[in-house]
Amino acid sequence: MQDLMELTKENLLKLGIMNIVAYSRKSRQDKNPEETMIKHKQDLMDFLNPLGIKYKIKEEIGSSEDISSRIVLSEILEKSEEEKIDAICYVNQSRLSRSVGDINRLFKFFKANNVVCLDLDKRIIRTFSGQAVDDDAFMQSVLDEAYIRQAKKVLNQGRRRSAQNGNSLIARMYGYERNSETKKLHIVEDEAEVVRKMYQMCLEGVGTKKIANYINSKGYRSINGNEFTYKQVWSVLINEKYKGWNIWNKESWTKVDGKWTVKKNDVSKWIIVKDSHEAIIDSNTWDKVAEVLREKGKLSPKQRNNLTWASGLFTCAKCDRTLTIFKRKDSLYLRACQKQDLSTGQRVCNVSGGVITDFEVKLINDLKKYKVEIKNELKNMKPPKSRDFKTEIKKMQKDIESIESQMDTLMDLLEKGIYTPKMFSSRYKKHEESIKQLEEQLEKIKEEEIKQISPVGQMKNTIDQIDNVLDNIRNDDESKRNLLWKSIIDTIVWDKEGRNGEVNIEVIFK
């Protein structure tokens, strides 16, 4: 147990404190770190000035994650070793660090170098006089860190529940505003008309830049009163909220090399609620626009104009290069492989091109045969071993929720004084470890479930895709036929040597 004394001038004089360093730190992630620094500095000066004891205020803005990265604090610790500092003063303990391990190391360092700590928030002096540093301040840091983790967890759980109920977590977006009572998005009709116009123009083949120019020319402005940019138009056209869907947890913040960056989450972690609010755009129109935008992102304007049902499907058997398609009168041709030796500029692949005008008919027949093969394989497959994955997953999720509830109870018992800090810390850590183990087991079970059902599921999905192609392939729009073939074919390997050589083709389905 550390020796704690009331923070008064008399006690400081008793301890022989003659040289004080006041340390103040604010995190870069805070909205107004400079304002907070000014306030903390004033608090320190208001306390230290009347003492008549020599002091210096040292300030820095930096991360609370790693004390070794803080230059000013490192300088203070060096001076402590040189016996130039009697005490370190801070507004509250979190200014030193919120990390349990860091606080423990710092207090052991202060004890070894006979430095006392002046805590303005608690109005106490920590002297570390002869006892081990293992209880009061250390456990306070444990509680601070546990409280922060718990608060973040509760906040995140609240957002998750709200998203699962189809509630909007944003108060305003172009075309919508949130009703404070229902927590649902409601249409702002004059803005919704602009959104509908954007989607209509996109389907008519107008680019996002021209859409923005048109909308601006009609006097419409964004929520902030600014002109629309092509990026804003794009963001409207790809936002699922306009078709009535509420999607949460698509992205998350993560720390990489000390910097916070946005990371896209796996689709399995998204929370998707369809028809959570009134749609401005019907799902069919939204899906068509999404397809248009996907193709625009892949092809140049010239390529889009020359698109055929076979574009991007044929590859060279010798060098795996994608082969070019071109039209001549009413015929469709495959150009010879154009792979070159970069040092000489000479063509080095001898795979020739040829006419593929009638190949689509053969492809349809191959696809029908492929469907029959899959159906036969599906009939001969042995059913997977019976295992109720859903029940296992549900039970494990309940176990995790139960332990989280126990952790909440621990916090209550600690606050009521039924548990000592040491008892709380020991049990809290055990619960954290249990949750970690359960979450790892849960991930393994989910992986096993996917492995068990994936062969059957994939085969059934392939049959559905084949049916979709066969039902819709008789279409005059070559770009739509191209999308249909790409949904079911990975590549068509083309091999032909010389102008009169024999053509060998292998169709590789997805």
C-alpha cells in the first residue's frame, strides 16, 4: 500500500519538496486539445502559485497509448533519475496514462527515484515510502481502464441494437431526415425529387459529372448549401439507404502504425435491415444503377461502345492474356494474341484469332450439359453429418452474453464495496479471458458450418445462376448478355496455331 497524504503546503514542506514539475498532456484525437491544455495549465497554476515552491509546467499533445513515445514525459523521467525533481504534479492520473501496465511501471520508477506524485483531482500526495506499488493507484488505473472498455462496449451494443431495429444512427442526409420520436428516416420530398432525377439520368447513360452540372444549373444545392460535385452524386447513387435499406458496421476505425484509418469490414459483420424506412428509389432501379456504375468503373467510354457478349471472356491458352474482340460487318472476331517482347517490340505468342460469330449457340448447349452434370453430382452426394450448428452458435452467444452480464455485476459489487479492487481485478480478467476463448471457438464453429454446407450450397447457387442465364440470354442488348455470361463463366481458353490451325476451346465455369 502506498502512503497517501492530503495535498497541502504543510505536508509538502514536511516532505522537503523544493522542485516540482507539473505535467499536462492532451490526446491528438480530442476535438479541441488546445482549449483543454489551457484549462489544465490554469488549474495547475492556481494550485502551485500560492505554495511558494519552485515549479515548471511541461506540456505535450500526444497519444495515451504508449508512454515511450511521449518526448516531454521521457525528459521528466530522465531528470528524475538525475535527482533534479522532487515531485511530479498532474491534474488527474489519466494525464500520465490510462494503461494499467504503464501506471504500474511509472509508479515503480517514482518509488525507485524518490519522486512523489501530486494528484490535484484527488488532492492527495503519493509518497511510495517503502511499500510495494501494487494497490491504490494501480487498481485505480485498472478501474479507469475497465470503465472505459465497459462504456465503449455498452455504447457499441446500444448502436448495434438500434441498427438491428432499423433505426437510423444519422440525423440527416440528403433526401432524408430522422424523426426524433420514431428514430426512422423520413423523406424530404423536394430533395427526394433531385435524388430520383440523379438515378434517372444515370440510367439514361449520363455521367456523374454531367449529372452534377445539371443539378447545379437548376439551382439545387447540398445540405451544406454548396454545389454538388461528381463525387457527391456518386455517393448518392451507391447509397443503399435510398432503396430503404439500413446498413450498419460497413466500416470501422483501426490503428495502423500509430495512425487511425478506416477499414472496410467483412460483409458477414454488416447489419442489414431491409425496408427499414420509406424508399426514395425502388430496389429494381437501384440495382440497375449499381450495375451501370460497376461497368463504368471497369471500362473506358470507347470500350463501353464496343462491348459485345464475348468481351473479356476469352484468354490465350499459351500466355493467359485476355484476347481482344472486334466486329466486322455482321461477324464477330477474336484478334490474335498480341503479347510482345518488351525489349524488341516483336510479337512472341503464336496463338491466332478467328471467327466466333456462332460460338454463343454452342456455349448455350454446353451450359445446358453443365447444368445436367451438376444435378447428377448433387444427387450422388452423401448428405453431410448431422450437426446442429445453429443451436451450437446460439448457445455460445448466450454464454458470452451471460459472462458480459456477470462483468456488469462485478462493476456493481465493486462500487458497493462488496468486492475489494484486488478481487475485482482477478475475476474481471478471468471473465475477459473466458470471453476471448468463447469468441475464438465461435469463429471456428462458423468456419466449420461454412465448410460443411458450402459444397451443396454452391452447387445449388450455380444451378440458379445457369437458369438465370438461360432464361435471359435471348436479349438484343450485348452488354447485358456479356454480364450474364460473366456471372457464370470464369474464362474461355482459346488455342489456335496459324491461320488454318485447329481451334481448341475450354470453357471454365465458375
